[in-house]
Amino acid sequence: MASNPQDEKLAQAGDADMLAKLGYTQELKRSFTKFEVLGIAFAIMGLLPSIASTLAFSLPAGPVGMVWGWFVASGFIFIVGLAMADLGSAMPTAGGLYWWTHYFSAPGWKNPLSFLVGYSNTIGLIGGLCSIDYGFALMLISVVVISTDGAFVPTNGIVYCVFLGCVLSHAVVVTFASKIMGKLQTVFTVANLLLIAATVIVLPIGRRAERNNAAYIFGETANFTGWPAGWTFFLAWLSPIWTIGAFDSCVHISEEAKNATTAVPYGILGSIGLCWGLGFLCMIVISACMSPDIERLLTTPFGQPMAQIYYDAVGKKGAIIMMTLLFLTQWLMGISVVVAASRQSWAFSRDGALPFSSFFSRISKRFGYTPLRAVWGCITLSCILGLLCLIAPAAASALFSLAVAGNNLAWFVPILARVIWGREKFVPGPFYTGKFSIPIAIVACIFLVFSTTLAMMPVGGPSVNPESMNYTVVINCAVWGGALAYYFIDARKWFIGPKITIDPDQLTEEQMQKMAEDRTVDLQLPPMIVKDGFGAEEKVVTVDV
């Protein structure tokens, strides 16, 4: 490839060349190391704050649901990570999920499936931000409730105001700390590890005279739902499914990662593996140290079962300290998920799929070659989705499942497309699971269908009312149905899938021929389109075959 001063400024030649093979010019600065790529996923997962936010899903199944539910579900999630690591190593780009979908799908399915995956992934990531910040609001308020001995009773309006302040604070930090965002992921990772260590030490000491035995921890079952006991155990999987649900952030940050073909799979599998092992440890400790009166934990006046568990172990002051550390760590999670969501939104805008794409696809050089407009676009939509807090707790809890269902579909479709249509097209990267690749992908698809079904079930039981209804099925079907309706009514006329933004003058004859060969094999590949420096004007670039 001919020398491009812009590429040399933003990335090493190997990374820029890899991106060029996928059709994109280097626009973001590659500042994330391999460990920092892992760090952004692990920081978003925010292991202990996420466990605390989702403990109401696993507690009804008792210690068996908490401990073994975590272990088994995390194992399946690791299998999904293996399938995604194969793809991420081979084709690392910020819009990876919908890019892979378009690349592997059959001609007639390329554009609609790619469009659907892009919207589902975008909304899923923004839903993840909403659920994290809603969890933050509940944790912060629980500290106030503890400090006033239950005299303070928050309204839905107060919860939303705290949520709103949290979301806006993230926007400010991501805007002005963009140049050191990679380094911050290491800080966030260390903060999460220290909180885990503190909890694993403090709880057993505080409950040393009242700890539960091994038979209780590993063998005690319960059922505080209207579902059969077996299904209640599966619903406990929602805790790890929601917690270990940010590993695709490694894909979205890939155009800012050094040596992306190895950093992306390392980040995906490393973050899942850490949460699998450390989360299993945390669940054992919590089960050992919590009160056996699970109903009391679920109905605690503090609003958070974890707050009651801390309170029982270390008293009022200790609980305030631990919950403060917990919500501060949860706040750090939100910063990282804003970064991931904005990169997906920017990539989808770069390909012209989101409303006002020419506006959101611009890069801010002043703030370190980052998609600043996409950041604030995600923040604005988060504030709107967060209005669910004003309806009822059941509606607000849909924010958790929205992230699960939206992202699950976005992970499922490209993996399935590779299995059904793309086996011959797949060219492995440095990380590859070899002959196990297809079986792994099939198991991953089965699990993703099952976990999406879980996310849409009412957790309290089959008998629902407006307060206990799980609105995930309504919200996600509206997103998916709306995306497909938008595509078939209007977008099919202009959406051609991922666009080629690389300047043809920068391509060698060999690269031009490779693109020509790809178009010969797959006639449905979109025309190669070059944007000007502002993303406003476009022209079709033809390649002679």
C-alpha cells in the first residue's frame, strides 16, 4: 500500500493494512494495548457491582442457583466468546458484528440481516449503559436509605434524576478524558479487582460466627418464584448472562487497538475467563455469608439485597462504606460502556445506516481522534430510554434484559451466518479454534437462543400484571420489528451494507485485484464508496474485473 501520512500518524502499518483489507481507512488513533482491550470489557462487566445489581435474579433459586448457575452459564458464555474470538481475530473492525453478518450471509439476506444486527447491537449497547446507570442510581440511593435508617423513601422521579446525573457525568468524562481512555481501563480494572478482594475478605470476617456450611452453599435449593424449581434455576443464569455481556466491546474498540488481530481475541476470552472464575468465587463467598432468610434479602427496605448482606456482616457504617465503593465502581463501568456504544454507533453511521449518519460519523481531531458526536448521540438516547424508570420497577428492569436480548441477537446472527453460508469464505486470523470452530459456533447459537428466551420471561412467575410484566419482549420486538420495517419500507433503496471508505489511490494493484476477486465470487458485495474528509459527499468507485 502506498504511504498514507494520516495512517502512519494513527496506527502502525500492519494494523492500517489489515483495516484497509476490510475496506476502511484508518480514522481513529490506535492507542489501546492488548491489556487495555481486555480492560475495557472487564471494566464494563464490573463483576461485583453487576452481581449486586442482578442478585435478585439468582437469589430466588437459592445458593445452588447462585453458585452453580453462575458456573454453568459462564461456561456457555465462554463458548460464545470462543466463536466471536475466531471472527474478531480474522476481521477486526469497529462494526464487526454487522460487518461479519453482511460478509457471510447469502446474497438475498445480506442487507436486511446486516441492518437488523447493526440496530440491535447499537440499542443493546445503549441499553447496557442504561441498565448500568440505573443500577448505580439504586445503589447510591440504598446508601442514603441505610444512613437514614429507612426514613428516606425514594420515588421513581428521584431514581430517574440520579440516573440522569450519572449518564451526563459519563458524557463529560468520555469527552475530556478521551486521550487517556486506554490508560483509564487499567485503572478501572484494578479498582474492580480491589473491590472483589475487599468483599471476599470483609464478608467472611464479619459473619465469622454465622457462616453457612458447605452443604448449604453447594447443595441448598430454593424457589421464591411462581415458576417450577427447574426454571427458577435457569432464571438464575440471568445474573452471569447480564454481567458477562460486554465482551463484544473488544470488537468495537478494535480500530483503536494495537495488533488488533491478537488483542481482540485476548480481550474477549481474558475478560470472560476472569469473570467466570472470580464470579464463581464471589458467589461462594456471598452464599457462605448471607442470611439463610432469602425472602428477607429479597424484600429488604434498602432496595438492594447486597446492601442487606453487607449490613448483616459489617453493620451500618461498614455497609455504607462497601456500598459506596460498589456504586463508585459501577459508575466507572458506565464510562467504558459509553466508549463501546459510541464506537458501534459511529461505525454504523460511517456506513450510512443510522439517522443523521453524516453528522454522527465525523471524528473529532481536537479530542484525540474520537467519535465525539456519536458519544453524545448515545447519551441522548440513554436519557430517553431511562424514562422507563418513571413507570415502574418492572419497566425499569427491562433495561437489563434489553441489553441481553439486543446483544444476543447481534452475536447470534453473524455466528449463524458463518455456519450456514460462510464456511468457505472464512479465513482464520492468528487466533483460531481449528476443527472445533464450527461445533463451538453451533453450541454458541443454541445457547444464545436459550438465553434470549430467558431474558424475555417474567422473573416472578407466569401470572403477570402491569407491575410484574417483563417488557423486554415489547421493547426488543419494537426495535427489531422497527428496524426491519424501516429497511423494507425505505432503507432497502439505499442501504448497501458496509461501505468502502479507503481511498483507491492508496490501494496497490494487488489489493485492487483482491477486491475484484471478492466481487466476482460474491456479486452482492456493495459498490466501493469513498467519502470525502467530512463524510458528506460520496462517489462510487468501480473495479474492473
